[in-house]
Amino acid sequence: MKKVSFAEFGGPEVLRLVDAEEPHAGPGQVRVAVRAAGVNPVDWRIREGQILQAHPVELPAGVGLDAAGVVDEVGEGVEDVEVGDPVFGEGTDTYAEFAVLSAWARIPGGLTFDEAAGYPSVVETALRIIREVGVRPGQTLLVSGAAGGVGSAVLQIARDRGIAVIGTAGAANQDYLRGLGAAATTYGAGWAERVRRLGRVDAALDLAGAGVLAELVELTGDPQKVVSIADLGAPEFGVRFSGAAGSVPAALAEAGRLIARGKLHIPVEKSYPLAEAAAAHIDSQAGHTRGRRVLVV
């Protein structure tokens, strides 16, 4: 089978499309014929060797956590799906023609494989950081870097829970944020003052790692009311860095419920062939994403 791999840590140029042995489902796992794989910032952080403590890597290594595809192998003890079922979920080395998933759910009706591949890690992360930041219904949550996949999910989940949201993003994404129910403003010089004019901030999330933690702490008045998933220097500000995943099966179930109620939709901004994984990483690292990027197999 074809698989994206890297033999050394570095930039996107270290990614190679190689021939590899097919993986097989172990107990409590399923194997899927991958139709699409989600591209997440954690993928290129792993490729660069940034987060080895949280994600140990043995080289050469595959890439990717999220996938949507068709079950073609069921491990011992798995009873909720059968060969031929379309599923989305999280596993390992999903930038490949076949991948093993450790958490999965049937794809909700109406979603394409491309769309479904963009949900697993994004929804798990969104649910986790909303919980960790401790924001409650009736309060206001500020989301820095709100137009990407996680931001899109956070805004919609928070609004569904009765939490007001303020989002920062580039000028081109202001209407997109407003369409998700957020009060929107641009980042860049003077952004914190623009946020103040939009209202009180009770809690804040840093999704972009753009050096804004000092301002977020000032806006909330409490570093414990700020959580980052993108700035590894967060502890220097007394801010929690959230990196350990919670329950992916629970997140997939919640995603299914929200999608069925019409309360969650994460668009695919761009799809790439598997051979163009490096280009997908370059674009992901550049930011300014609206929704998700996926690799199509």
C-alpha cells in the first residue's frame, strides 16, 4: 500500500509517499480502507519533533491521526461495526491507503468521507478545552484564531451551550465567524482593544499560538481562565497548555448528535491527493484556514 512517511524530523520536505506493509486490526480495533485523512496542526508538530514527550516517535514514522473510510477488517471483540460500514475516527498513520483505528463511529448521514475526516480530533479538542477553561452558560468566551477546524467547532459547541463567543481571525474570515454566531474582530495591532469594545471576556482560548497569551490573561484577569493548544510557552504565563486527548469515542458520539441536530458543520477548505501531503502541511502551518484541510485517497 501507499503511505506517507518521514525518516527524519524537519520541514514538509521530509515527507515521502512510500510503499509499506498493510497494517492489521488488533483486538478492539478496526482497519479501514481510507477515503480521506484529516490534516491537523499536531501532525506537523510531530513531524518537526516538537512534542516528543507527548507523542514519542520511532523513525521512520507514519503521519496522521484522523480518517474516514470503509471498514475492511474487524479486530477481536469489536461488535458495533462490520466490514463494509463507513466510519470516521482516530488511529495511527492515517495518511495511507489503509489505517487502523482505535476509536470510531459510523459516519453521520449527509457527510461525505472528506467532510467526516475533518471531525474526530477537532471535536475532541474543542470539547476538552471548553471543559478545561471552565466557561459557563451566560458567560463570554474569546477564541483567538477562531476560523480553523478547532475554532469552528468551539464556536458552534459553545453557542449551543448558551455561551456567547468572540472570535479573532484574518480580515477574510470575519463574515465566516459571524455566520457561526460569533462577534468577530481581526487580530494584529490593537486587537485586544477591539475585543474590549465587543464586551466582557470571562474565558479565552488560544488556538493559533500567535504570541497573544499576555493579552488573553489581561482580558480575562486570570491565567486560569485561559487555555492554549498552540503555544508551548503557556506555562510561563501561568496558562494551561492542553495536549492530552480525552475520550475520542465520547467526542465522536457528541459530534454525531450535534450534526444530526444541525448544530455543527465544519467545512473542508481544501482537499489534496495523498502525494501532496507536504503541500497540505505547508498550507496548514501558514494558518488562515477556514475549516479543515484533508488528504483524499
